[in-house]
Amino acid sequence: MKYRHRVLALSCVLLTILMLDRVCISVAGPRMQAALHIGPVGWGWVNGMFALAFALFEIPSGILGDRIGPRRVLTRVVLWWSAFSALTGAVFSLPVLLIVRFLFGAGEAGGYPNVSVVIARWFPVRERGLAFGFVLMAAQVGGALSPLIVVPIQMHYGWRGTFWFLGLLGPLWAAVWYFWYRDSPGEKLSVPPAELAETAEVRSLPSHTMPWAIALRTPNMWAATAICFCYIYTYVFFASWFHTYLVKARGFSEKDLWLSSLPYVVAAAANLLGGFVSNILVQRCGLRWGRCAIGFFGLATAGLAIVGVILTHGPGTALAFLALANGAITFQQPIMFAVCLDIGGACSGAMVGVMNTAAGAASFVGSIAFGYIVSHTGGYTMPFVPMALLLFVGALFWLYIDPRKQIQPKQRIDPEVAVALA
């Protein structure tokens, strides 16, 4: 096994833990709302506080990863979010829960940008789509495992025990990561020369600070952030409202919640499939359509699936449509990350931070809007209408992306060279 594949495996374990910690509150949601007397609007704010912190700390986390490396950054943020994941199990009031979830989100904000820096530093361009397929699939595995782990624990030890248990996983991973991982193949003495040669083009990239004056005038960056906002508005539903929706709107019992693993299982397969298909299409159709065709198809299909959720009456059919929507979104998700590396270049951590800031904003708006719409309409159907509309809009934005155009930092020209050129 190549060393970069071992790095990828450890990154996959991290994202499984990240999603386990994140989805835990969704699975425990019905019990927590009853125990802490939280209504739909209040529960929307619980999830919104996580999303707000996630949005605020994405870009700083990505910039930090670009500058000092993901070895140190990921070690710190994993220990941080694990502590506040455990503290979630100790809260006794809504205000305290809001503060704890905000601080939890501040830690998790560093996960995806710094895993992206890892892939940018260890994987050649042709392998990045599939690499993201694997790490994002691992995140969906975490989501699928969450109800299978959380429901039995909370049935025997209460919802608080689930947070205490999951809070132990992150520190174990952080210890292994810090002592084994290095920030580039060249720093890992045991990487063989053949593999170093394969990553020479990646290691030759200079380290840069994001040229914000240029980036903010780049259509690619704005199109990518718009796409991310459009699909994350729906995607956040699965990590915040999904299990409450199944219980209160579709009549699922707590024992039936193991079925909620289905959308995550479908999404895990879709993540891997999207990355695999993208690698093939990039070779056959070029970089632009090898990326954008998958993005357009994925979000258009997801929009149609959400329309199916709105129109159906059967609980099983609704779950199937939700699984299709989640799978279609995650089919294009690894391509979204690959595009950020394509256009971000040496500033890939910052670019993923920009994208995930849009994701955090969409999560904040989507989580809170869902609660307010439920409260004002008295039902769980109308919140899906803006989801479908935004997914169709996001599909159209994919037609404006051109991953061949990279955000280039301004190059310093030696004065003597400038004179010679003149």
C-alpha cells in the first residue's frame, strides 16, 4: 500500500468520527427536545448555532492549515470538538446548549478544509476526485452508523451517555495522527522514491496566501460558493432535522430509527461512485465537463427527489425519496471539493474554507428556517419547497464553473528582470 493511501485511510477514519459526532444530536433530537422542553423554533436555533460557528471559522481554519500544516491544526481542532461533543451530554438548559453547540461547531469547522489540504499535498491532480470520494464516503458511513450506535446507547443509558461515549473517539485519533502523519511526502522519511516522484508536481507548488483581491473578482469562486449554499441548505436537514421529521411527521418509532441509516448508506456509495466517475470523465471529456456534468446531474436529480418527498404520503416512500436526494447530492459532493482544489491551487485550504463558509451559512439559514416554517404552517411539508428550488438553482450554477481557471497569486518580478523585459 502506498503511503498516500495510508494517509487517506486515516483521513477517512477522521471524517467518520466527525460525522458520528455531528449526527448524534439529530438522532438524540426527539429525546433532547422532550427532556429540555425545546420547541421547533428553539431546536432550529440549536442546529443553527453549530452552523453559525461552522461558517465563521471555516476560512480561518483553512488558512491556518495552508500556513502551518494540517498535522498540528487537525490535532487541535479534533481535541476541541471532542471536548464540546462530550459537554453536550452535560447541558440542562437551552441557553447553555446553544453556547456548547456553537463552540462544538467552531472546532468541526477545521475538519474539511484541512483534510482538503492533506489531499492537495499528498495526491496528484488525477487522483483527487476519487480521494475525495473515499473521504466523503467515510463521512456518510459515520452518518449511517450514528443511529445504530446512538439508539441502543440512549435506550439503556439515556441521551447524555451517547455524547460522553462519542467524545472519547476523537482524542484517540488525534494521538495517532500527530505522531504518525507528516505534512508532505517529502517529510515522511519512509516514503519510497517512486512515490515521491509521483507527487513531485504537488510538492513543487509554492505556499501562498490567498490573493483575496483577485479571488473576490473571480466568477469561479462565486459560482462555487453559490452551488455550495444551494445544496447544503438541503443537505443539513439530514444532520439536524431528519430524525425529528421521521418521528413527528412520518410516524416512525424510536426502534424504527435504524432505518434512518438508509440515506447515509446510499450517500456513501454515491460519494465513491461520483469520485470514480469523475476520474473517468476527466480523462475522456476534459477537466471542465468531467467535473461539471456530474454536478449538474446530481443536483437536478436531488431536486426531483425532494419534489417526490413533498408529493408522497407513505412513510416508506418518503424515506426512499430522501435517500435518493441525499445520494444525488453526495454524488456531486466530491467533485465540489475537487473543483476547489482545481481553482484554489496552492491556496486550496483557504478555497475550501470559502466554500464551507457558504455551507455554514446555508446550514444556519436552513436549520432555523425549517423550524420557523414548521411552527408557522403547523406541518412538515412546506419546508421542503425551498429545498427543491435551491437544488435546481444549484444545478444551473454548475454550468458556470470552469475548473481550468485557477486563482493565481500575483507573482513578484525582480526589478532587473522587469528592466530586461522592458
